[in-house]
Amino acid sequence: MPAGVVHVPWYATGFRGDDLERALAEVTPTALRYGARSYHVYRYHDDRYKFIQAAEFESKDDFERWWNGPEMTDFRIITSSWYQVPVLYGWTDLVVSGQLDPQPLHSAVAEQTAGGDLAG
């Protein structure tokens, strides 16, 4: 079975957006312990209470081990009043992905700053 990506929509309750953001940022990396290839948490600009948590897993079984594991179970218990229920995740097939690798700082900029003054 090819890799899949799970999308978990979260919607924070009143004045809990920042708390939920911090908690999601703390718990989401634990997906790597369960075989996730990558993870992401997105917070919407037009609705600061809306989040998408995403993680790419080799198998849905790996995702379910994480989702039902102690880290995510504790997260849901501790933050249960911070988000609206139900939380309905979606398992998706990864069709295509890509990214640009960061480019090193251009050498001309490094040469300009070597003298310690950009003004010359």
C-alpha cells in the first residue's frame, strides 16, 4: 500500500486558539515515533481558530498506532475543552509532492558583508 497522508481538522473554542496552536506544535512531532515520514500543522489566516494537522505515514496502521497511542490520547484528554468535537480525520492517498531545497547564501552577498559594512 502506498504512503498516505492524514488530515485532522481542529477548530479551537473561544480564546483557545493560541493554546491549541502550542499544544499541536508540541504533540505533532511525536508522529515520527510511529513511522511518520513528515508532519505539518497549519493555522488559517482568515479564521485563527481553524487548524489542519497533517502527517504522512507509510501505512494507516502506523497512523492509528499514533492516533490511539499515549501521546495523542493524553493530548485529546488535556485539551478536550480547547477544540470543538467531533474531530473527524481523513486518510488520503499521496498523489504527488515536491519542495525546493533551500539555497545557500549567494557568495556576492557574503563578499559585500565581509568588510562588515553593507554601505561599502
